[in-house]
Amino acid sequence: MTFAQGPLLWALVVVALVAVGAVMRARKTNIGLRRQNAELHQQRDMLQRQRDELHVAHTGLTHQYSAELADVRKDAEEETKAVLKAAVRTLQGLADEQQVVIENAQKKYGDDPGMLADLMAIDHANSQFGRRAQGIAVLCGGWLGRRETVASVFDVARSAQGRIRQFDRVRVNGQVNFSVVSKAVEPVAVVLAELLANATNYSAPGTPVEINIQAVPTGVCLIVDDAGLGMGQEEKDRAAALLAPQAAISVSSLGIPPQFGFAVSGVLAARYGFRVSVDSVSPYGGVRAVVLLPDELLTGDVPSPPPVAVGHYDADVAALPRRQAPAPSPTPLFPPAAQPAPAPQPIGPAATTAGGLPKRRRKSPVSVVPSAEPGPVRSNEETASRLGAFQRGTRSGRDMTTTEGPEFQ
């Protein structure tokens, strides 16, 4: 070994020792980092397990809270409906008592046209009050009183017309040879009245609202057309949800002030088996509402005529003229003089429905449609008699018993 090689060797030894020390320190650091990484993984796994446990607990608490909140809301809704139902029953009883008083006053003072007209105005206001009370009762789970006899489709339309404020804007067009079965008379009249109230409230004052009665293969349609601004898609969707409810309708969800019309119509339609829709546009640019009465709710039976009593006020409605053509103008308050009824028309071969069942037909109309031709001037007694006849015509679709409950339906 030379002198020059000695320092180089020692340098290499020192470098080797430094390298070995660095490797040992790196290995030690690596072992520590691996150990720390393992601990961190364990902590992460533990935290994930805790997170999952907390998520499960949170989900359980959320479901429990939702269930308890739903129970509280259901209890509150049922209590609210029970209170409203009890209050409405009281109001309905008072309205019925008031109706009796009005009818007695009409019979007592019916010979005075002015007095009778005032009493009819009171009766009209009372009928609107009764309609609203009926709607609230229906939403609260109550049942409408049941009628014992059938009523013609035209009489049901006239009954609905007489229950709204702006009844003089309504035109009833068309005629069919069918009657509505007794259990459905009042529900259909209430639903049609709600649709007419919407049509008159949301269209310009003075514009007509038409009810067109049409026979279709599956039953009879009552079509209400107005000249309003129509409905947006959001309003149509909300109306469709209320008219075909999948669950019980909450009273608290009807807004402030509450909008009862579509909700009441949907509940009654679902309960009695007919359909209501407002998703079409009327020929006048407004809303077209359609009530479809299936064959199951129709009959060819003739409604029983009202009893004839002594006195001018109790003149028989059947003395009014008949016609088959649609009415071109609003139904007049003072119908014209009586004309001979048209002779019955022979019936051809029996038609059948889409399901193969025979169509129910009659040889003459099942209701009286007043003529729009002008009549002669009458005395006060005749005028009072006609006022009473008109009122009975609008009321013929809503005379019923006051018994409530599904067992009577």
C-alpha cells in the first residue's frame, strides 16, 4: 500500500460508515412511518365504524322523528277536522231551520211578488251558505244527506246553478233522457256548483258560463265552459292532484284563505265513482271543466213530480213547457206561458254501450226545460206562482233526508 492509497481508503471507509448510518436511520424512520401509518389506518377504520354507527343512529332518529311528527300532524288534523265537523253540523242544522222558516214565509206571503222575490234572495244566500258548510263537512270526513228519489240530469244542473252567487250568468244547454241515481244526486250537484262558482269567480263579470249536457258511450258528461284567463300548467297539476286524491286531503294544505272547490270535488268524485277534470281549454279561451257520470250512476227512471198543494205558490212545475233543443240564453227567472208538451217519439232499436250493455232510453224527456220565447204579461198571482215554480225547479235536485253516515249511502 502506497501513501496515496491510504487516505483514499480511509475516505472510502468513512463514506461507507456514513452510508451505513444513513441507511440505518432511513430504515428506522421507515419502520416508524409504517408503524404510524398502521396506527392511522386503524384510527381511520375506527372513525369510519363510528361514522357508520352515527349515520345509522341519525337515520333511526330521523325516521323516528318523521314518524312521530306525522303522528302529531295526523292527530292535529283529525282533531281539527273533528272540531270543524262538529261546528259545521251545528251550522248545517241552523241553515236547515232557516230554510224551513223561509219556505213557510214563502207560502204565507207568496201572493206578493215583491215579498216573494226578497224571500227567494234570502233563500239563495242560504243555499250558498249550505253549500260551503257541506264542502267543509265533506273534507272533514262527513257524509252528505241521502236523497230518496232520482233526479234528472237537467234538474241536477239547475240545482247546482241555484247554489252559486252569480247564477244568472249560467246557461244550461242540452238534454238527455237519463236521471241520476238517488245516492249521487247531491254529490254531483255539490261538485257542479263548486265548478260553476270557480267559473264565475275567475271570469269577467257579465260573461256567460255554459253547462252543456252530452251523452257519451260511457255515460253522460256535464261540461262547464267559461271565458276566463285559463290556468297555468302548475295550477293544472295542482288541480289534478286535488281532483284525483291518492290520500286524505289535509285541511291545512288548502291555503289562506282556503280553496275548497277542487278538494271537495275530488273527495266526492272518489267517494261516489265519477270523474272530474279541468285540464282542457274552453272555446272562449277559459277553462273547460268536465264531470263524467258513468252508466252506474245513471238510470232511465222518471223522477217523481213534487206534490201539488193548494195555493198559487204551489203551482206544479210540470205545467211549464218542454223542449229538446239547447237553451240559447240564460235560464229565465219568469218562464213563459205553458205550451202543450210534444208527443212522445218512437224509439228505434235499442243501442248498447261499449261494454255491450243496453242503453237506457225513455220515450220523453225526464225533466222540464223552460222555453226562451217571450210570454204574455201576467198578474201578480201568476208571477208569484211562477217564482215558486222556478225556485222548486232549482231545489228539485237537492231535496234529501238529513241522515249522515256511510251506512246510509
